[in-house]
Amino acid sequence: GGEPTTGPSSGPGGVSGSVGKEDGGAGGQPARPDKQAAPKEALFYGLVNESIEQLICEGFGRDKWHAVKAKAGLTDVEDGDFLQSQQYEQEVTYRIVGGITEVLGLTGEQALEAAGDNFVSKYLLKNGYLDLLRAQGQTLREFMGNMDTMHSYLKRETLPGLAPPSFKTEDSPDGVGFLLHYWSFRPGLGPLMQGMVKACGKVLFKQEIELEVLRSSEHQGSHYLLLRVTADGEQAGRQGGEPTTGPSSGPGGVSGSVGKEDGGAGGQPARPDKQAAPKEALFYGLVNESIEQLICEGFGRDKWHAVKAKAGLTDVEDGDFLQSQQYEQEVTYRIVGGITEVLGLTGEQALEAAGDNFVSKYLLKNGYLDLLRAQGQTLREFMGNMDTMHSYLKRETLPGLAPPSFKTEDSPDGVGFLLHYWSFRPGLGPLMQGMVKACGKVLFKQEIELEVLRSSEHQGSHYLLLRVTADGEQAGRQGGEPTTG
């Protein structure tokens, strides 16, 4: 959970942010997802004020910015003095918005919505946040559902005093768009948030977003809005994603715990991404390159040469596998088969070791740590965001990426959490399990245990249901200790 912040009893420029008391009782508010109380200090990072300065100077001229500062009582603030990483009294931001309403003749709502739009569409992009934003989802609904996680990451890594609002999405009962819940301990900033949401739709998803406030309330300093979000007349939360295919049997004789004991439709719930198997069975070279690294560093280069010989890959020079080049999936299966013969490991052992190495050494060495850390503050959150992260990588750097699909849910008995795994590649369950354990160890300092509860194969789809626990505790418990590695 992120940490919200406090503010004065009224918003900037006379803005109420659509917050009233018409819902009565406990303010008509569901509980905040982050369950945080208001912190002691009401501060804003300077990037908000710096963004507003950029908006006024570029859109209306520097003389108007000087007039706004005068109205706000900030004539002692030099142009460009607001610093991204420095915190300022929240009242300063409210006074700036109030000055805008007087100088430019805008309403408070108009000023705030314009500031929100500019913050996303110009300021964040100019300051290098585009990749982080794009990594949060392949639809606006996914994106907004990941805001608390992204803000938590920024708070840990770069902005320790960050105090953002909290968000939650859910299906719209009538099927039109989706519902967005917004909580803040800052009064009157609903229009700022709405400007940001519309800009995210436009910049990231090329959609014109419409927002309709369905409910609003204020209760014990908590400001809440419930909005309906629609895009271009369609649902802004539509899902998508692309998995991949594989041969009929796994590497090194590994079945990946996939059997047919569940009968019927294979005992499988529907894949979250709802995709059918693609036509080609390819792996990016980063998988093979990672396995080469594992063998050479752990067992010696002569063992790697022996593995290549057993796999019929003597024509492949050391270091020939390229991250961004695709190879026949069968090549990877043959390499794993060679490992089982040369090193005396079972196929499951070879794959789990490869999965561990891929996360704990290969991805970290190749600069993926920040992207991984941004996916969640618990292992459950992290795994729940895998489809989104893979979709981002597919769009931005690896267009032929064809990953498995994941979904998490509560464990009925309250022990750990459940992890669903679907793949069109057979036998790679142990590879995935090695990766999950390594993520727990590297990102969350936890020793992870995995128990396969169910497995099935149906029409080429390989499925596992696992229970995930950490250090004898629930691996998905909120407020756990994320990071570092």
C-alpha cells in the first residue's frame, strides 16, 4: 500500500473535487486498498509544481507564470527553482492553482485537469518515465489497477516521501466500461487525477477517455470518488495477450507434472489471456544464453561443450546465442536433454536450476532488476502482474515474445496463495518453478515453497495449479518485506 497525505480542509481555487457528504454514514466509502491512515505531514514532491510551471510557461508564456506566482505569494521563488526530488508544503501547490484561476480566468477544475493532462503527456515523458508507465498494463484498466504497485515501487526506490492516492478497479455492473475507485487524503484534487487518467488513455493506449463520477464522499479526512471509465464508446478494460506453442513432449523426458488425471476439459480454468496457440514454436535466445552462462560458470566451459555435443549443436560457437534473436524451441529442449546426460541431473533438476539462474543472475546482469521490482511489493502481487509485464516486453523490445500466462487467488485454507500457470510449451513447469523461487529469494528475501495441487493437459494447453508459501508464512500477505537483490 502507498501512503496518502493530508491537506487543508478545502481544495485549491475553491475546488471541491466533486467531494461532498451526500453518502452519509461512513462517507459511502469502501475501505482503501492500502489501508493507510493520513500521515503527519502534508507535502508534495516538487515535480508537481515543476510540471505546472512548465504548463503555464509553454502554454501561456513566462509573464503569465510570473503573474501566477505573484497571486500565489511566491515572488521569492525563482523560475526553475522547484526541484523534482525536493518536498514542499502542499499549501504551495494549492496557492499556485488558486493563482492560475485568477490570472488565466480558468475554474479550479479546469486548471487542475489541465495540470493533470500536462503532468502525464509532457512532464513525465520528458523526464524518462515512459517505459515505467508502459510496463503497468496493456489496457487502461490494467494500468490503473497497477497504480498502487507502481507508486510503492517509486516510494522504495526514488521518492521515499511519496504519498500518492490509492486506486482500485472493478467490473461495471451494466457492462459499460469499468469502475474506478479513488481515495485521497488531499481534498479537491479529483480533477487533477481525472486529467491524468485521460492523458494516460491518450498517450499510452491511443484512446479518448470519458469519466463519469457516480459517487463521491468525504469521511474523516478521506476523500473518495467512484467513476465509470469508458473509451471511444467501448470498454476501456478489454483484455489481451499472446502465449506460445511447443512440441508434444518436454525436454529431457520431463512431463512438467502435466498429466490427464483431471479429465473432461483437462481440469483447466480458462486462460486469463484467452489466446490460442500461435503457429511457430520459438524461444528468444536469452533463454539459451542464460543456460550457457549457468553451465560455464557453475561447471566449466568443457561441460558446456559436452552438452552442445550431446545436443547436436557443435556448430554453435560459444556466445553465439543472441538475446533478441529467435531460435527453434526444439534447440532449447535438446540443450536440456544434453545437460541431463552430461551432468547426471534429471530433467526437472536441470530446468529448475536454469529457471533460478535466469532470474538470480542473467536478468540482473542484463539490467532487468528495476523492471522486476516495479511489478509488486509481495510475491503474489508480482506474479499477478506477470502477464502485464510480458505484454510490455512484447510491445517494446521482444515483439515475438510468447510467454505463459499466470493468475493468483486466495488459498481456501488461508495457507499461502494459489498460482495458476498455463503454457502451450510442454514440460516447462520446473523451469517456471525455479524462476518463481528465485524471484522470492532475490526480490523479497523469502525462501519459497511450491506444492503442485493439480495438473492437466488439454488440447495442447499445459496447466498447473500450485500453492505458494514463503518461510512457513503466507507468501501473498500484504505489507510483507519486498526487495532487494
